[in-house]
Amino acid sequence: MGRPTTSSTATARASSAASRNTLPGRLSPGMACDTAFRIIARRHLAAVLAQHAGTCRGDPEALHQIRIALTHLRTAIRFFSPMVEDALRPKLWAELKWLNGQLGMVRDLDVAIERVVAEPGDELAVIAELQHWDEKRAESHRLLARALQSARYRHLVEQTSSWIESGPWSTRRSKEATRLRRCPLAEHATEQLREWERTLLRRARKLHKLDVEKRHKLRILNKRLTYSIESLEDLFADKSRTKQKSILKQLRRAQKSLGRLNDDARGQTLAASLNTAVPEAGIRFLDRKREKKLLRTASTAYRKLDKSKPFRASDLKPGAQPED
């Protein structure tokens, strides 16, 4: 019998921890927030583990999916803050951020390489340039594979699983901690979605004035709201699904444009590291016309989102009285 892999061992231990606390398969409006957090966080941690082997093999799609799952997990932790705040959370958060950074470098290279391949130009010159990009990608992937097969990664998975199930946050005895855990999911979700949407739209109004870094932060806010709505899909009543889809449509449209702008900025940075070998590598990532078009698309999406009605309790809680 072969030796268990890092992925299979971590998955088995995470599954064992989850099985000790059987939960409903779906979210419900009246469900306590601590139960809802465990359901959502479990789903996304399982999705991370499901893409581990493919990412280690160098599959770009597996890498893309593991990053999405990891971002979903980190978003869930933020969404249920301050309920999940405890002494372990900062260290756990730092480790999740470390993992995201390891994945991000290779993913940025994948996106940049796709751009190089798609650009028209002299075929021989493109082939020569791709050789340098591929070498950098191979080197970065070796480092990523090493990280994903390390004791640090294995410990992170086990620690995250244990913390989701029975971290200190789940046993704090103060009245406020108890209230937060017992708060009905629909109540907390409505308040949180409203707050995140207000913040996003307020910052989006200045989109054309934002520099690259602030634009990136806006993109992160956009992603958090999008992923939270997706994670809460079980809650939306049939009559609210049209509204949900409409909001997600505009968020995804803005996200796509902001994502491409971010890819261009990252591409310029990565190209700078190839400057000696490929002096012109960064030029393709500098396109003012493309930038203006992407900003215009994102701005239009935010204007449409701003015209939609904010989330109400009745959207997430069938039978609730509509608000004025």
C-alpha cells in the first residue's frame, strides 16, 4: 500500500472533525449563526481540499478553483465577524493569507501567459517570449507544490477544520458572544449584506479617481459581497431569486472588469521581472483605451446596482412582512 499523500491525510482528518458535528445540509433563515457558519465554512474548506491534487500537478483550472474556494472561506470568516473573533483567528487568518499568496503568484503568471498567447504578433517572437514566461511559471509552481505538500499546509488544514468546528469562538460565555451565536441567520445576513453593499457603492462612486491599489481594494469588496450572496443561495425565496440574480449580474460584470484591470497591473509587475530577457514584455499590459473601456463597464454596473432596492429581511426570510 502506498504512503498517504498530504492531501488525503489532511482531507481525512478534516472530514473526521466535521463528522463529529453533524449539521443540516442546507441553510435556513431561522438557523443560528454558529450553525450557518460551520455549514458554509465546511463547504469551502472541502472545495479547497478537492482541488489540492490538481493544483499540485500544475493544472491551471484546479489552481483557479482552489483560489476561489479559499477566497470564499476567508469571506465567510469576515462575514460572521465578530462572532468568530477569538485568540486563534489572527494566526489562522495569517496562514490563510500565506496560502493565498502562494497560489496567487502562479495564478497571476497563468493569466499573463494567456494574454501573451492571445496577443497578435510575430509568431517566433511570441514563442521566444513565452519560453521566459514558462520558465518563471515552472519555477513558481515548484515552490507552490512544495508549499502544498508541506507540514505547514497540512497543519493549516487541520487547524482550520478544528477551529471551524470547536474553536474558542464557539464556547465564549459572555452574553454578547452567546447572542451572536444564536442570532438568526436571516437577521445577521440582511444587516451584513446591506452594510457591505453601502460601503461598496460609496467607494465605487469615485472609481475613475482611484489608483491601482485602491481599485484593487474596491475589487476585493466587490468579491466579498458577491461570494457572500452566492454562499447564502439556500436562503433566497423563489420570489427573491430574480432580484438576487440581477444583483449578482451587476456585481459579476463589475468584478470581471476590475479583475482584468488588476490582471493588467499584475502583468506589468511580472513583466518587469523579465525586463532583461524580454525588454518589451510589459508593453502589452499598457492599453489606455482598454483601461477606459473596463472602467466604463464597471461604472455602469455600479450605477445599475445603486438603483436596485437594498436587501430586505423578506428577501432572505420567506413569509416575513415586506419593509417600507
